[in-house]
Amino acid sequence: MVVLGRITAPYGVQGWVRLHPFGDDPERWQEIERWWLGKEENDFSGWRDYPLQAMRLHGKAWIVKLVGVDDRIGAEGLVGLYFGAPRDALPVLSSKLEHGEYYWSDLIGLSVVNLGDEPLGRVANLLESGAHAVLVVTEEGSSGEKIERLLPFVAQVVKEVDVPAGLMRVDWGKDW
């Protein structure tokens, strides 16, 4: 299962909901016939599937209508849920390495090193800050404590992503 975003609010009275996408190309998600919704981002055991009825851009926000959610009360019950789809149901990203397109789940677990080949840890998660995504990179310190770094996922910082090799190279100091 690949988590694609979160439902943030009901929209109108006919069961539409607003989305907060974890990524910058949700228009492609219209190709996904069945969406999965759940409370936990990393535990998919309680997730339910909903057929997609309609999806459209409304101003700057994406709104979605799911089959079986027919009124505002039903939509309110979905607020805060994560949404996603099985990897094989996702639209194929064209030339990932050439265009720098990735699903967030592709990045989680990658080893992160800086330009001096110093290890910074592994990508544990990604956050959406509004301006851009932020990488949460964690490593274990010499005393066993967890060290967490927040790195902007922008071209000025992320210099190379090699998913098959499990490696991300960044312009970031170990002591920052």
C-alpha cells in the first residue's frame, strides 16, 4: 500500500471531501479505480476500499467523491483518514530517474549521505510543509540516542536519488 495523502475536510453537502496530497501530481490519481482509507499511516489492517466516483480540481484544492459517501455527515466521518492504493494500482511514473518523480514510499528507507560521503541516516518519513516536502532522516547516535534531521526535499539539497541502489546524496552537513 502506498499512502498518497490525507482527507482534510468535507466539501459541500453531497459527500465530497478535500484532499491534502503527499506529492505534486494528484491529477494522475484519477486513474486509480479503488481508493483505500485508514487511520494509521503505517498499519493497513483496518483500511477499507472505496471506489472513486469523481475527482476534480476546485481552485487550488483537490476534491473527491467516493462511492457510498453521499452526504456531508458521511464525508465528515472520513476527515483525518489517510488514503492510498496498492502499488500495482498506481499510475506508472514516466522515466523516474530522468525526471525526478518518485512516490514518497520509494524514498522511505533510503540511506542518506552527504557530498563528503558522511552517512546521515535513513529516510524515515516525509512531511509536507506547504512550500515543499521535508525529509525526516534518522540515525542512531554514538550513545544510542536517536538523531533526527529535517532536510528540505528540493533540488538545492537533494543532489541524487538512486532508488535501486537504496541511496540518496544530499548537500547537507553532518553537524547541521
